[in-house]
Amino acid sequence: MELLIAERVRENRKKMGWTQEELAGRLGVTPQAVSYWEKGGYPDITMLPDMAGLFGITVDELIGRDDGRIREEYRQYRETMQTLDAADRFRYARSFYKRYPSDLSLALELLIYYGVLPREERTRYALLVREAAGKILASPEQTDPENRLAALRILAWTSEGKERERWIGQMSDSQAYSAVLTRLLIAQDESGRNALPWLGLDSLFKLRFVFNTFGGQHALGPVNAEAKERFILRALEGFGDGKTPDGWLNTRGMRLSHLSAALFAQNRVEEGFAALGESLGCFLRWRSFSEETPLELGAPWLFFGVRGSRAMYRFFLPDGSAYETFPHDVFPTEEMFWQMLSDPDEDWFDGVRSEPRFKGILEEAETLTREGR
């Protein structure tokens, strides 16, 4: 909302026939304070009721609130924005934001269009967008996680070193891929940096989330669940030209365990045990790697030379450097494998729980889990 206090103070002071000194005396402030207000400065908000009372008007009248006019200005603003290209949208939003600095929707538009500005303009307006981002993060009304994420991205982009890492670190686990995407944008903006590995990490995070999400087994039914698991397994094999790369062994192991459950639910017991045995084999091989060993992910056209590791937070870039992020709940572990087999709610295993083969695999999964803790 645009405030017109300067005009209203000057108009009403003159209407009352007071000098700046006389108004200052009635309010208990200095004449310089009144002069400051009439030149565009804002008085303390606690003074507004007393000032309005002196003039015999409401606080809304004092600050110049005119909802009809403001609505019309916003309507014209929206119409004009539709006619502009991205860079001009930033410039127009900036002019409007200067008039309505408390409007968080305008602050968000500054963040959205900041990235399309030429480098020199980004440098010039970095402080402005940091201010806008700070307002979004500080507002108790701003609960939309995407808006918060946009603010964190801008603050990371316009920071360096430990401060940059602090802002990226505030992105939640569910926004892990966005942390990587933020690094991609920064890498693209910094000369001499190869941005492709960061794009590869972004692809990796998104695929891990898709491949490692467990939900929907029972809702799909065993036949559709089997089709889903076989699709994911074929995709993993495609990353390694017919063989799942070592960096995906834990994902393969988890998907095979889900496939075995779907097969058991269809009374295809031998196929189910074949899948479950292979699943255990994947986790046994996975456990054999150290957390410092770079593991191939395959698909150079998708991951651009990035390699993984058994540590759920460590990745290796093509230049040999390590990139570490925060752990993720969707990262399959031996413990998740064991918990699935031992969970009584996983009733697709009920038909084989009493079989020695199942008990043997369950015991090995539990041993792996203990060793991994």
C-alpha cells in the first residue's frame, strides 16, 4: 500500500493554521521530525493515532489510504506486465515495489525475473533482491515452500563461501534437487566453471526420488506393482548398457525386494525368491564398498561424469572433487531392506514367511543392518 503521509501531514497542518514548530510542540517531537515527515519520511507508527486525533481525521485518512485507487493501479500493473519481456518485467516490478515495499507478491516477482537480467544489472540490483528475499523469509504469512525456496536460491546466488553454503543448507531434504539446481545456476553465472556436472547432479537427485519412493504398492495391486518395478529395473540397466552400474546397486536391491513381494502376492513363489535372493546380493555387494569409493552411475548423457558413493550424502564430480549434501530419507539402505522384510504390514510376504529360505534372507538382512550401524 502506498502511503501519502507527507501530503496529508502538510495539508492538515496548514488547514489547522499551524507551523511545523507548533505541530511539533503538540506532538512532543522536534520541528526537524515534522519537516522529515513532510519530505516523505515516515513517523513512528505509534504516533499515528495521536496525529490523526489532532487533525480530527482517521488514521486511514492520515496515511492516504485509497483502496479503490490502489486496486486500479494494481490492475494496470498486471496488464502492463503481460506486455513486457522478462527483463523489463523485473524493471517494472522494481518501480512498483519501490512504491509498495511491503507487498510480498512484488518482492517475489523481483526474485523470479532477477535471473534474466544482464550481469551488470544483476550486480546493481543484488542488494535489492536480497532485501526482497529477506522479507519473504521473515514474513510469518509467507508459508509457501516454493516461495521460500525462491528466496533461498537468490540469497545463495548473491552470496559467496560459507554464507552461500548456509543458505543452500536451509533447503529442506525434500528440496535436495533444488539445492543442486541452485548450484547449477551459480556455476553458469561464474566464468570458467563447467555447469554440466551440476545439471547431472540435478538429474540424479530427481531420479533417486522417483526410483526410491516406495508408496503405492498395495494401491497398485500386485500385477501393476510388478510392471512398475520391472520398468525401473530396465531403466537402471539402461544406465549401464544392460547392467546396473554399481552406483545404483542399492536402488536395484530395493526395487527387487518390492518386485519379489508383488510376485509372492501372485503365488509365483520361485520367481519371488529369485528376485529376493538377487536383492540380498545387491546389498551384500553394496556393503563391500567403502564410503570413499567413487561408484559409477553410468548414463554419461544424463549424469555428465558425476559418480556416487555408498554414503548417502557424498558425490564425486568429474574433476575429482567431492560434493557433499545432507542425507535423504529416500536413499535405500540395508536397514530399509530388513525393515521391509520384517514389517508385519507387508502382507504380500505372508505366504512365505515360514519358509527357511525367507528366514535365512531375513537373518542376513538383519546382520547387514547391524554391521552398518
